[in-house]
Amino acid sequence: MHLLTLKDWASEQIKEVIDKSIEIKKNPDRYRTSLEGKSLAMIFQKTSTRTRTSFEVAMTQLGGHALYMDWRTTNLVLADVRDETRYLSRNVDCIMARLLKHADLKAMAEASRVPVINGCDEKYHPCQAISDLMTIKEKKGFLNGLKLVYIGVHNNVCNSLIEGCTRMGMNITTVTPMVNEPSFDKELVEGAKRTGLYKTTMDAREAVKDCDIVYTDTWVDMEFFLDPKFKEEKEKRIKLMMPYQVNKELLKESDALVMHDMPIHRGYEITGDVVESPNSIIYDQSENRLYSAKGILLKLLGKT
Ligand code: CP
């Protein structure tokens, strides 16, 4: 079993990991030796703070070991991803990879003897969505029937939220004036529409009026953020997206919780005062990446 996208998991499996993650957070000592002797290879082709930290600390706190592997310093840069994965999966018990292309993650999973976890690619960020749902359940006590509004660019995080929310019986409305083309997944969007729980609008003010959670994310994907070649596109996006900034004015009649998967760009997709406001659960959400990483690892390594 792998975790490449939530589309591959049954709703019951997603729920099980959310509940397990909450349980692990409450009782960490019960799991101190759960992955004793196990190793996780963590391969990064892109930058990361939370995904790297949470999985590495999770393995340590579960009694196992994690290896950080920068893609550029491995022979993945010059060899076939399948060959390298076939070798790697003979030495480790699990692989977590943050890659540029979902197709490479699929190739990895096909070649691997051990579970492969998607640590975020251009299409999906399933680990983030599991942590987000865990956080919402922790705060509200339930998920079914809640209403989340995502405001930003339709990207990988948005895809996984749509899948995760609709599977858990939550309503999700997206306010996405632009779609990150490589992230587009027609099958996922059409499937979500059929549930009757997903809709999209351009009216952010109306959407946030009666919602329980407002969620936003960066307007520019991490691999392009500091890329001079992306400067023009970045400026275009800022101009287009600025009217959709999550700020005090937008939320003035709302008591919704505020979420952001981080890293935050204050003054762009969200203002600093909203990040620091009492309704912001952003830092709890990011902290929960640790407990949800544990939940995911235990599920995939058969230790639930
Ligand atoms: N949200 C998230 O995945 O954070 P990092 O990019 O820092 O891992």
C-alpha cells in the first residue's frame, strides 16, 4: 500500500489515519517503539521545512530512523528512477519523496518493494490534507457537514483538500481565480462535483459568510518562488490574486477558523494580523504534521 494521492485510499482508511493521529498526539508514549529497527528514506527534489521535519522527528519518536536524501546529491540525477528505487527499497522499510513530477512518484511506487509516500508533487499533497483534516476534527470534534472555503490558486494543496473534504462528508467551496495548469486533475474535480459537496465560485465575500473554515495557500509554487524566469508570471499572479487576499476586511462578518499549510507569504495571500488572530489555527495545523506523519507511517507499515 502506498500514499500517492487520497484518490487511491478508501474513505474509511483516511478516517482511520485521522483518528489514529489524534490518538497518537494524546498518547505519544504508547508508540515510542512502534517502528523500532525501521528506516525511512526521505527524498527531496524541492525545498521543505515541515514535511522533512515532521517525518524525520516522527521516525525518531516511533523508535525508527530516517535518512534525508537531497535528490541532487544522489544518483537519481543521472539514473532511471525505477532502478534507483528498486535498490533503495531493498534497504529501507518505507520511502517518502517530494518530487517535481507525479509521474516519477508513480514510477517509484511501481518499482518499490516498500510503501511510497507522496511528500508533495505538482498535483497532490495528501500528507498535508490528512494533517488538515486531523486539525479540523481536533478543533471541532467532527468533520461531517462542516463547510470549508479555500481561497487562492487551484493547486496541489487545493486538489488534496477537495478530495479529503468530500470523502469526509465536508462541504468545500473553492474561490480560485486561477488554476495552476500542471496541478489540474479533471477526474478529481468531476468526481468531487458528483458528491454534491464541492462547488466553486468567484464571490469570496459570499462564500465566507457562513463557513466554518477559511483556508489559503501560496499563489506561487515553491519551485518557482525564487526563480528569476518566473518573475513575470509571479507579478501577474500577484495582480490577479490580490483582490482575493484573506484579510480582516474579508473576514469581518465571519467567525471561521483560519488555516494555511505554510510557508506563509504575509501581505500576499494572507495578512499578518489574520495569521496572528485568535481564529487562526495555522500553527496547530503545522504542528499536527508530526502526529499525522506518525499516523501515516504506522498505517503503511502495518502497525495500526
Ligand atoms: N506545508 C508543507 O508541506 O510545508 P513544507 O513545504 O515546508 O514541507
